[in-house]
Amino acid sequence: MNLNKLMQQAQKMQEQIAQTQAELEEKTIEVEAGGGKVKVTANGAGEVLAIKIDKTIVDADDVEFLEEVVLAGVRQAIEQGKSLAQSELAKISGGLTGR
């Protein structure tokens, strides 16, 4: 096997991965929780970009419920962002960037 060719292929793969990661930062995922009363937007890099809370779900006597709904939405958004990233990176690496 030609070591020089292998190194070139590895460098090309690294460049593709870097480009894909930059593109993932631009892709957004929006998740709804609590019947659509909480919306969480994240990107493909797993970063939470925004949280919108409908004022009708805010109840001063039941803050725990709101906390749980927000947490569920954030977790879903991050998970979907990670899933998108894994899918996109697997296309480049042929599945080598697994868990």
C-alpha cells in the first residue's frame, strides 16, 4: 500500500469532516415539547440556540412542570442535533466515526 496516497486520503477526509462540521453549525433543528408550548432550536453541532416558552404554560404554582418540559425539549433538540451530525459524518467516513 502506498503510504503517501493513504496520507492524502486521510487529509482529504479531515478536510471533508471540518467542512461538514461547519455546515452542521448552520443547520437547525426545532423541537416542540409540552404540546407545542415550549420550542427549542438547536444546531447540528448540538448547541442550543433558542428556547421559546408560551406564557400559557407558565404557572407559578407548578414551576417543576415547566422545568421538566423545558429540559425534555432541550434533551430532544440536542439528541436530534447529535443524530444529524453522526449521520452526516458517517457519509464521509463510511461509518468510522461511530460511538
